[in-house]
Amino acid sequence: MEDEFTDICMSVVKKLLNLKMDRKEDKNTPWSHMSEDERFMNFLREYEKLCKKYGVYIDACGCCNSPWMVLAKDEDDIDLHIEHLIREYED
């Protein structure tokens, strides 16, 4: 169970890092048909479900972007985290 959770978290981190990359012209990928906004929002919906399922979210250092996992105190912590990610994306 722990290995599965670790694999899921690592997958989420990789997806978060990929959103920061400026990739144009993705070809033959599962997301080729999606706009950047669709990719981000679809990912966030799944990420939020995962965070609420395990009570854990992934945060990062403000200066170097090093990720780490945070144990949420309650669902409000996760809601605030998701809102923060949306604001960061919109800026």
C-alpha cells in the first residue's frame, strides 16, 4: 500500500513539474487534444481527489521549487492548497 501511495505521489509531482514546462506542439500524447487550461484543470480535479483520499498534498519551496509532501490537518488545508495552485496558474 505504501509503495502504491509513493508511486501515486511521485506521479503527481512529475505532472506538477510538467505543467511548469513550456511545451508547445505536443504530438501523439493523451493530452494532444486538450488546451493548456483543460490540462491544468483536469489534472487539478484528479489531484484534489487524491489529496482528499489520503489527506496529503504536495507543496514546494518558494525559491527552488523542491517538492515535499504535507499531511493536511483537514479538508480546508487541501481546499486552500488547490485555490493557491489555481491562482498561481492564472497569474
